[in-house]
Amino acid sequence: MRCRHSPFRHLSQPRLLLHSRFCTGKMMLTMLAAVAEMECDLLLEHTQAGLARAKSEGKGAGSLV
């Protein structure tokens, strides 16, 4: 971003109010939680698919060959 007056603020900035007492804060925290849950589900799904593929190829779990 090259724009000087960019509205983006990093979550660690002290002036950024991301508190659950505000409706926008609740919304943002809910959205972040949903994305984190989706990432966890994708990781589990990919792990299960990889283990199933390794089993079908006759390889053991954790096999590098």
C-alpha cells in the first residue's frame, strides 16, 4: 500500500478499539473466530485425506517415501 491516508490499521495498534462491548468489535471477533474454525476444519480434512491416500498407496502414516 502506497497510499498515505490508508484506513487500514494493524490489530496491535493501541488506538484500534476491538472490544467485545462494541457491536463492530463483536462482529470482527466473530468473523475472526469463524475463519479460525474454518482453517482448523480444513487442516483436519487435508490430514485425513493425506492419511487415506497414504493408506491406499500402501504407505504408513508419517512415511516420507
